[in-house]
Amino acid sequence: VLWPYLLEFVTPIQFTNALTPLCKSLMYLAVKKQEEGENSSLIRYDLNANLPSPYALTTRLLVVSSQPHAGDCRGTAALRLLSVLRYSVHPALDQLWSKRVPLLVEHIEG
């Protein structure tokens, strides 16, 4: 029921303090959907016009990830979510981000 409606809360600035649990919840839901066999685009923009655009999601998550340790490590959670949503953001990012983002998260957490 929560997927993809929780994505609507990623981009508004007033929900910045809630991004860590929000990103973790979205990541968990996205991984579950992928395990169920939905390996293509996880976000169906044709079914819900209220969702933020792929550009807005990418921009917001990258900006938040620029300060990875702020706010209960919300930058790391944002990077992890971005890694899971990479194909939904843009199919060309799939191979690059599947290699680079986990390394970046590992470096930040190390």
C-alpha cells in the first residue's frame, strides 16, 4: 500500500528531518518489489501523477547525500535509496551506479 506513495515525501524540504527513516523504508519496499520479480522500473509515473519526477528525486537525494553524516546519517540512507532506484531514475545509470554507489556508501561508513 505504501509503495510508491512514500516517494511523495522525499522532495519537500519540510520533511528533511524524516528522510532517514523514509529512505530506509522506501529502500526496503523497493528491494521487496525487486525480489518479487519487478526488476524493471519500480516507479510507474503513468499511474500516479503526484510522484516527484526522476530529476527531482535524483537532485534531492544527491543534495542530501552531500552531507552523509548529518541528521542520523540521512545522506547515507539517501545514497542507498538512490542505488536501489537507479534503473527507475534512468536505465543508463543501472550499470554505473550499481558499481559506484555501493563503493561510495562503503567509503562513507568506513
